[in-house]
Amino acid sequence: MLHGGTRTGKSFYIQCLQGEIEKAVGHDVEMRLWKVPSSWIFDSNIGIEKIMLAARQNAPCIVVIEEIDLLGLQRVENKHLLSQFMTTMSSCLEDNQSDKVVIIVATTNKLENLEPALRQEGRFGTHIHFDYPTCAERTLYIEKELNKAACDLNYLNTEKLARETEGCSFEKLGAFIKEAFRKAKIDHMPISQETLEQSMDEIVHEISRNTVHMSEEQKKIAATNLAGAAVANLLLECKAYVSKVTLCDVAARI
């Protein structure tokens, strides 16, 4: 079971697995690794039984079920499909012959949404967790991307960029760097720390350019509140810290 947040690399892991299989078995890879969308299992003409039967007939092979949590495999939600899935899966995995091995890999963003019985040994007993890159990994990635464009890192604070992009995927990091290069090209200027931070605010922090209209009294109240939060943040030595205060619209995270 591959589990973790969205865009943490689960599908990329499958692509890497497919690449390794291509090296091992060559042109026969299509018969060795099948990617099964969740919609196929709901399809009355296909279903989990036909998928597993085909897997056994073409074993050894690896079956990959993407977004398995979308199947609603819970006793209180879809009892019939859960029973059918576990029965079919058990019969498929009973054969221990090396030429009949079927390995089932599933991906999910919500491991807790799966029936506990499915997460036990003998079924999806092996869990591989995917997480967002650490600060050190983000720093390395940002520097690598900037080096590709021959940017002078001596004039850029990549550690600051990495600290302020916690919880970002490599995909989103690449997006804000790409946006910074686009801005620099339009302005006919070299890439700068200011350009990178502006792009980071727009892409990562989702701060718009629209300023909130407030009276002077409202601004004073907001400033007092935010200043108090910043002071408390410093005195309590919190893990996260206040890096910026803005009067622009910020996209709300539901």
C-alpha cells in the first residue's frame, strides 16, 4: 500500500517500478504491470473478479489499483464490494508458485478510509508512506533548478525559500521557480530574490495582488492583532514562524 498526501510521488513510484520491470523483462512489460483505475472495479462488465482472473491467467504480474480509497471499501459503506474484493484477493494470492505470483499494489491519499481488515498481513500488510520533501530536500531541489539556468546562488537566499515552502511538493516548487523565470524574462531582468519571493507568494502561498480595502482604524486593529501573533510566535519559540504580513487577499484552505 502506497499512501501519503496528494502529489507526494506515489504515481511516480509506479512509473519507476515500471522502468525497472522494463529492464528486467523487456518488451513483455505490458503483460507484467497493469494499472487498474478504480472505475474499472465499479464497471459491471469488468469488476474485481474479472481483473483478478486475468491477472492469474497472465501471472507472474503486478496489478496496480490507483486511488483505492475511492472504492469505499468499508463494512458500513460498501459491504458487498468489500467482501468480493477480499475473497478474490485471497484466492489470487494463495498460489505460491514463482510463475504464478500476483503482486497487488494500491495507492491512496487516505489510508484510514480503508477497512482495517484490508490493511493486515496477507493483504495490504506492507505500507510505504510518501511525505512532502524536507527543508533540506527543498533547498537542494531549488538550488538544482536555479543552477540549471546558471543563476549565481551567492546572491540568492535559497534556504529562506526552502523554509517558507513547507508542505510543498516538488511539483509546486518547480511551478513557482518557473513563474519567477517567466517574470524575469518579461521584465528583461536577471532572476532575483525579490522575483523568486513574489512568485512563491503567488503560487505557493496563493496571495493575490488584490489589496483588501480597509479604513485606517481597521488597519490599526489588524496590525495590532498580527503584531501580537508575531511576538507570541517569537517568545514561544514555535516550530513555524511569521514570515510575512499582507493586506492582500489570500486563498482560504478549506
